[in-house]
Amino acid sequence: MRHLLAFFLLLSFALYYNIAFSSNLKVVATIKPIHSLVASVTEGILEPELLGYATSAHNYILKPSDASNLESSDVIFYTDDNLETFVQTFAKNNKELVQLSQVINLLPARPHSFSRKITNTQDEKDLHIWLSPENAKSMILFISATLSNIDKENSHRYNSNATKAIKKIDQEVKEIVKELNDFKNQKYIVTHDAYQYFEKYFGLNHPNAILSIEEDSYIDYFNIPEKEKETIFEGYSNDDFTEEASANVSSDSVASKDVNELGSGFVREVPLYKKYKLQDVISVNQKVLVQLTKEERGNKGASFTTYITLVSRYCVFMPNSMSKGGVSRRIEDANVRKQLKDILSSINLPKRSGLIVRTVGSGKDKKEIEQDYNYLSSLWQSIQKNAFSVNAPSLIYNEADVIMRSVRDFCSDGIEVIVSGKEAFEAVRQYTKNALKGSKLRYRLYRGSIPIFTYYGIEDQISELYSNRVELPSGGSLVITLTEAFVSIDVNSGKMTGEDSIEETAYRTNMEAVPEISRQVNLRGLSGLIVVDFIDMLKYQYCRAVESAIKQAFKDDKAKVQFSYINDFGLMVFSRQRIKPNIQEINTTECLHCKGIGRVKSNEVIVASILRDLQHIAHRNQNKSFDLVAHSAVIAHIFNNKRNTVSTIEKEFNITLNISIDNSLDANTFVLKQGDDVNSNGYKPLQNSGYQIEDSSNEEVDNSNKLRGNFWLTKWLSRFLSSNN
């Protein structure tokens, strides 16, 4: 589907960075598809601006910054008055408003097969006009003619760029036609009603169903109303999937995976299999062979699947999969993909099994792929044999440890591996002999007396992983902070200087930070939402260049990564699939002092809390003696800075305060000891604080008499009310 996606982007990756523009015309495009068309026409002449959409154009609200851009523009290209309703408010001062839908034969809006919100589409028009190649070419010619009429000096360049853009679209169309030939007459469903221009141009059948699903969600059996399931599953009887469903827990995950991976809304295979309840397919005491897919984390339990996957150097074998496998999407060369597909077709796989060629398998011949598959096939037979001979629950097979995985995934032919320890060396030797037959991998035993990590300077790099600050070569730095919701990475210029302007310094620092961000994310195993705070850049082409660089840096990442754009605040958000726990979860524990916060209270704050609580208790228990036990740093602060305050409290309430040091206490914890006759049950201050009050008649602290003192407001209120009484 690579060419389909390339067409949907409609030349959005036009290279017009670092170009000296020859026109002072200010051009604004309202949405990204229109902007990409305009950019293809104005390449090398001017840089069109794009409104800062954070959400869909259907519910966009005009922002002040965008209003300012539109106000100062000379030409505004937009789709239609019914979509960008705000554009007409800027029709003044000889501004050129160009409505591109006027050169398109609009189709009526297509009603959904089902929708949670019933709307009247009788008079509505479908405004997704850019999804037809013919429409795209018409708009390019119209854009070129409009700009040529306004900027006559550059008219020949606009026309030349338009011709190039049209030729590029024609090339993409040829590739799309080849891809669509395989399933042109098949039934399909779409998740949005935007594709009819595309369907009409390429002669596709009417979709079997148009699912009205919220943006950024996925097809789920329970998302579909019962009445509409008959439309989707029409022509598919229960017999089509009863056998598969009884053999596996559910086939729904396969259908969902197909939909999610394609992403464009088109589904190659129609059936969405019924989602069964677990109780319907698994009985009590039934023995089931499962594979761990995700370890437990915090309060979340582990995840298991009955779809087994076995990984080797070049292949991934799926012995009970509904998919036939294929070639890794990271292999983009068409000739290499065809060669590998031919190899897969020649391998005789068991029924209901699949084989995927990994990225590292690119360029390998049939013998190497078959050898890898034979190893995985024999491994699966061994797993099946062991599964029948043991009692559940039992561990049947454990994937290779970190040493074997490193050799398998990162060590290619011609690399020399240096192994420390005879047992590890023997394990590498056996693994290479059995699983990597014919490999030219070289390995040798490290015999030095100095630890291998120290000798090769690895120890310093490992230590750096536990620091939140990473230095950049030119003087800048990254500050990496893990929070409950996301990971934040702050890019700082620091001592980095030498550029002609602040903008150039920001751009250079951001570009230097990109490969280090990718490296740190991979080494630390960071996942989930990752927010990068780049140094603010005003130039549009610099922002796009940084976005392109960070996507390129994560190109070979084994985890799935989804990117957004750099917004007006200089923030770029991307999500990374969790494939392993991060280094802090595995190798660190919570700090006993700060409890994971990273900061502790200052001595001034702790002493202030002590004095407030002492004053409050002394008011209720006058003419008594108290003992304060605290850390030496806290006691020193009292003697150096608060001696007069303590004397004032002693005189006011006629008490005596004896102070002693106990460095076994945390810095923010203190203990007040009082006599037998002190009544501390007359009040109950708010709980959750950092100090204790002990009765001197008991060595153990009575939990019911602990006074917790961070929340001191109620104490002061009670004292104030008592004084008034």
C-alpha cells in the first residue's frame, strides 16, 4: 500500500528547504492536502503557509495566529465555503480568495451504511476532492494559472512546476493500478465516507459497508450495531469461521490487526470474525498452549496469546496463524520484495501457518531462508512434543537470553563479537553453530584481567543512562524526565554558540539533538507518549527539516513509532510501542528519602513545620516538658536561625524543649516526646505528614496518638478559636 499512501499525501514531501525564494507573495493554504498541491506549484519560488490545525478540519476553530496569517496574506487557497466557513470574513483589501472546488465536478455526499449520528446528506457535497488524481491535476493547473496571473514575473516557473507535479501523480497512478489489480473486484469496507472520488477514478466496487467510526479508533466487533452486522457479514456463514474459532481463542485479533496496519481505511479481506467470550471457547481444566506477549507491569497483569510466533535471524514463523505471512514492510525495494516473495511461495508451509521474512533477511538467497525456516520448524515440533508430556501450568520454551538475542539481531556477517566468560562464549558458539549455519560471524573469548566493559569504555556509557542529563557534542544538552503520563525530553542550547543568529543556533542544536534522542530512547527502552521540547524555530522549513530528521532517525527502530508535527509551542509528540521495560523499571528502586519525587523539603520548611506544631501542642499542654528528636541538619538550622523563636514559645506557654540528634531519621521526619499526663486526644489534626508524637511512658509509638503535621491549618484554626473563647 506504499503507493496509495504516497498519493494520499499528495506530494506533501516536496523539497523546498534551504531555497532562496524569488517572490514576495504571501500565500496561505487552509488544509494539508491543499497545501501540498500549492507547495508543488510554488517550489523554489515562494513558501506557502499552512494553518495550524491541531484537529480535523471539520471541527476547526480559527486561532488568533491563523487569523493574523490570513489577514496579512495576498492569496488564500481553500477547498470550499461549506468546509472553511471562516475564509469569507477575510475578503477585503484586494485579497485573492481561491475556492478550488469550483473547478471540480462535486459528487453528492454518500450516506453511511450505518451511523450513530443520523444526518441528512441529500443536499450535501463530498468535499474530499483531492483523493482523485484527476481532481488533483485540475487543482494544480488552477493554482498555477491563478499564481501566474498575479505574479507574472514567475509565471513560467509556476507552469513548469505544475507540469512536474502532474507527471509525478501519473507515475503514482500507474503503481496504484498495479496494486489494485489483485483485489479490484473483491468486497471491501471503509472506515470513513471520504473515498468515493478515489473509488470512482480507479473503478472499485461500491464498499460493502461504510463504518462510521470515530477518528483515531479501530474497527471492533462491538463497535458495530447488531442490525448492521448482517450487512458486513453478508455471504459469510458460520461454517466459514467455526473451525478456526474452535482451534483458537478468537480470530478477531487478526481482522483488527489487518485493519490497523493498513491504516488507509481499505481492508484486503472482508471477514470480521465473530468475537467470542472466553468461556465459550475454553473449558475448565482444558490445557492451552499460550505465549507471553507482555510482562506484568505494576497493577497490570501479563498478556498471553494462542497465536505462537517463533523468531530467528531471518524469519518469523507463525505455526497457527490465519495469515500466510509476507515480507517486512521495512524492505522497500520492489525487486528485493518480489525475490523474497518468490522464495516464500516455493517453501512448503504446513496448513494454517505463516512465515515472515525479517528486515535483516533482505538480499538473502533461498538456501539461507529455508535453513532458517527449518530451524524454526524443528523448534516448533520440539515445543509441541514437550507440551503434551508435561502438566499445566509449565514452562515449555524460553526465548534466547540477552546474549543470544544480541547475536541474532545485531551481529551481521563480518562482525567480530568479543565475549567475556567461558560459559557465555560456549553459548554463543553453540547458538552460532545451530541457528546461524553458514554465517561468517567471528567471535573470540576476552582474556583480559580488566572487566570488559571498563576496558572498552562501555561502563561510562551505561552510567550515563541513569542520568537525566545528556551532553551534546557542541555544548547543548538533553534533559530526560519520566512521568506517570509521558516522557519529556527538553532540548537546551547551553554553551552552544558560533552561529550568525539565534534561529540558526536553534536549528543546529535541534538537528544535533535528533540522533541522540533516538539513541537514548532505544538504549533506555522509553515507550508510550514521548514529548520533545525543541528550541523554538520561526522558519517553517527548519521545523519541517527537524520533523523529517527525527522520522529518519527512528526509521530502523524495532518498535512501532507514530509521529505528530512540531506545534506552535515547539513541542513534538510521538508514541513508541512498548517492547521491553525501560531501564529505570528494571535497574532502579524508589528513593527512600524523596519517595520517587526527586526533591526533599528544605531545612527551613521542616523547621517551620516543627515550630508550628510545637506551638499548637504547647497551647493545649502548658507547663510541660517536651523532647524533640530530629536529624542533625534540622537541629543545626534551629540553633543557627530559630533560637529566638523557640525561646518565645517556651516563655509564652511555660514549657521546656529538650533537643537531641538522631541521624537515623530521615531529614524531613522528627519526633516530639511528651510526659505521661499530656492529653493529646483532645484534638485530631489532619493526617498524612512527617512527624510523630511519642508518649514517654511507652517505648513504642501508639499509632492512634501520632500527630501528622503537614496540614497545619486546622491546628491554627483551633488555636485561634480557643483564644477567642
